[in-house]
Amino acid sequence: MREKTSSWISLGIFLVIFTGAPGFARLSAQEEKPEPPKKVLRLTIRGQAFEGEPPFQLFGNIGGSNLRDLTAAVRQAAKDDKVAALVLRLKNPLLGMAQRQALRRALLEFRKCGKPSFCHLAGAGGGDYLLASACAEVSLIPTGFLEIPGLGMELIHFKGLLDKLGIRFEELRMGKYKSAAEPFTRESPSEAVREEMQSLLDELYDDFVEGIAANRGRKPVEVRALIDRALFNAPEAKEAALVDRLEYEDEFLARITKKEGKPLELAEAKLGRQLNLEITGFAGLMNLFSELFGGGRRGLATKNPKLAVIAASGPIIASGDAGALFGGEMITAGEMVKLFRKVQGDESVKAVVFRIDSPGGSALASDLIWREVKATKEKKPVVVSMGDMAASGGYYIACPATTIFADRSTLTGSIGVIGAVPSVRGLCDKIGISLEGFYRGKRADMISPYGDLTDDGRELILKSMRTIYSDFIAHVAEGRSLSKEAVASIAEGRVWTGGQALKHGLVDALGGLDDAMEQARKLGGLSDEAEVMTLPKAKTFIDLLQDLSAEGAALRAALEGLPPEIRRLVRQLEWVNGIQSERVQAVLPEVIRIR
């Protein structure tokens, strides 16, 4: 009996030790699950920031990343207990002003979480420095330079070259600021365009100065004085408090990856998906096929309530057969109509964000997209988020939305239409080509193969342009709840910044894509954790192989081998190809370049 009692006493002591000593139990649990080591997260921004899903890439974001993925990575790092600090690495990012501002806002928000953020530079221009200075600490190599000369807008004109070649453009416009054809019809900007450019530049420069001042805790007047100095070697940059430290990258990394004498892991932020090349066994082979054909990236459709984000980037064209001679993103009416009809009919989609980065293009295509945006808004909220540019046709497709967000530096408006008829008669005469035409029908010769336009033909095209311009104004008036007279007073093809557009009632609020998504969730009754469906889906590896015809691949390869400045010049000529099939365009002159 004593032995039995003794056993029960021993069991009781055992239970007290292991169940009645909470501190000991917690210690045991900690020993079983040690706290994971802290890490320094490095976010690399290189190449283009895509508005929609980036194209398929074998080895990660070597050619660019989705803008939303970049900002989300910053915000996630702020919440992640495993992340001790954030490092921003800039590798020749090709970003617009509005995209830089979106990333800047995310970096400034990160600083509020109490974790340090760093950026190490070998050198930087104004746009990269604006991003870098949003980090709490900026380092520069001891032999590096900062070049922050301010902002510039450059309008390039080809008329002198065209005169030498014997090529002439006849311009027709609705709105004195509608200047898309001026590079081909004038040797210098008109007075109206000079006025417009000065106004835009004043607003953009103020935003640039105020951004750097806020980032570095300086007064705008101090930043303006520094910008006027323009070029700083490393010691000068540190003396001017533009950077905090002078050190080489290995010294920088060694310093920031040590905390209280303990090394921290330097981890790269993962953006998008990489192709899994491991094909060990049958399962690995199936995984590879899934990745190549997009199954691993696209996922399965669910019936959960969701937010749809439709991205539209590039010039607007009627079909995929027109334009895109030299690659680049394009907005085709057919694809956009399909996407909006898809979300209209999908009951799980409770709200739509329409992200637009476009200078416009085809008036007909813009109208077709406008119609579907309007039809979608009648069924569920549509919130527009404007990127670097949503002007002319880009504004046409935005105006019927429930709510419109623009960044302060977005270029928008440009409510007007343009027509142009190129003539190669002079070139033909110079090289000895002659043509004689035979016609049937009163107006069969209104535009001859030489490109000459008859008086009758000119009036017919102007009549068509007046109709489209009137419709454009009416659509804006309806969508923005303004009178036609009020819209006409701010139309005339004039381009506005986002800040100016807000004052004129063309947009509802200033903010980026995240702000637009937050508003869409609110209007659609969605939680912050609701699914996000991004459209259009990125092309798979197999899709890209099918698209690469020999001729197309050669053209794209040749173009991508050129310097960025030359690529811009080549691409701005694409709209000339479009006017051969559609004489009336709603397009912003892509000659505007902000440096």
C-alpha cells in the first residue's frame, strides 16, 4: 500500500514539475522552436516597373517588376518581424515620375515602422536620388557623384529633316494645345505649347523639390539652392548633407548586417515568380511543364469575393494588328473590351481598379473602351488609378469611372483630337518617281497616294474631328458631372498635371495605385485580405515563343540594343503608322520627356 501511495506521490510531483511550472514549460517550448534569425531585406529595382503582370522571365526580375509588387514588398517588410532593416538597391531603374513617387511614399511609410532603411549609391541622377533619399540613410562611394540639375522637358521636331527628304504633313487639330503633329509640321513649338510646357514644368519641379526636402528634412529653398549647384562629388555631397556616409559597398554591407555584434542574413526580396528548373523525377518534370505553360503562375479561379485590377499601358490601338512595330506595350480595344466584359459577368468581382498609363491613340478604340468602362460602372464600382500619363485617349477611357485618382506628377487631360495627312510628293519628285491616278466617285481622290489633301477632303475630315471632339467633351461632362461649357474651357487639348487636374475637377483625389485599391475595396465592401485578380494575365514562356516571329524578334532585338533616348524617338513615330488607317487620333505628343 505504501508502495502504491509512494507511486502516486511521485506521479504528482512529476505532474507539478511539468504542468505547474509555466516558466519552465515556456523555456522548453522556446528551446524546441528557437526564434528565427533577423535578416536585412534588400529590394532591387531594375529596368521597367510594369503596371500589370510583368512578362514571363526565366531568372526573376532581370527586366523589371510589377509596380504593385515593389510597393507591396516594402510594406510587407515593415510588418515582418524577421526583417530587421530594408536596403534599397537601384540598378538603372526605368521609372516615370509618378512611379517614383509611388515607391517614395511606400519607403516613407516604412520609416514610420521604426526599422532602419538604407540606400547605397555608386552615383545617381535626380530621379534615382529622389528615391534613394526616401530611405532613412543614404551612402555614396567615396569616388561617386550626385547629379541633380533639376527637371527638363524636351520637345523634338523633325520638320527640318522631313523638308530635306521631301515629306510634308498636313495638320488638322481640335484645340490649340493639341500638338501631337507639331513635331512634323513645325521646327519649333507654338506659343500655346510653350505656355503649356512652362506650366507643367513649374508644377513638376515644385513636387520634385518638395519631395527631396521632405525626404531629407530640409527646407525647399535649401533644396533649390542645391539643385542649382547641380553636380556634387562625394565629399561635397556629404558636406551638403545630401548623403550620410561615404563608403564602398562591401563596407556598407558589413556595417548594416551586424546587430549587437551578431551577423544578420542579407536576403533578396522576392518579386514575382522564377522558373523552377529542377526536373528531378516525374513530379519535377510536371512542375516544369506547369511553369512553362503558366499553370503554376495563374492559379485556379475561385468564387471568393475579389477585387479586379485591370492594367492598360501604352498607346491605344484598334486591334493587335496595328502599331507595335518596334515592340513595347500597347492597349488594344478588343482585349480591353473582353476584360471589362469578363469582370462585368463575374459575380465574385465586387469592384474594379483600372490602372492607366497611356498617351492615348485611336479615337475609335478609345470610344470602344470608354463604353465598356461605363457599362461596368453601372454594375459595380470602377476606380481609375492614373500612372505617369493618362491623357487624350488615356483620359477618354478614364472619365466615366466612379472615382479617379492621379499622382501629382501624372500628365492628364489633353481633351482634344488631332488629324494628320503625310505627303511624300516631294520625296517622290526628288528620287524620280511619278504617279498618275484614275478615279471613280466624287471624292475618290480626296487623299491621293501622294498624300495630297483636297479642300473637300479636308472639310470632311474636320467634320469628323468636330464630331469626335464634341463627343469627347460630352463624355467628360457626363462622367465628371460638369457642364459642357466648363469642360470646353479646360479642354483645347491642354495637358495638366495631376495636381492641376484636381483643381479643375478632372480627377477626384491625389494618390497612387494603393490608394485607388483601398477606395475600391471600400466601395465594393471588400476586406483588406480580399483576393486581387490582376488582368490581363502575363504571357507564359510558351506564349512568348509563339510570338517571336523571325522578323519581329529581329526588330525588337535591334531596338533594345539602342540607347534609351533613341528607343523613345523610334517609338514616338509609331502613331504615324496608325494614321494611315485612322485619320483622327486622340493622342498626346510622346515627344514630351522629363529628365
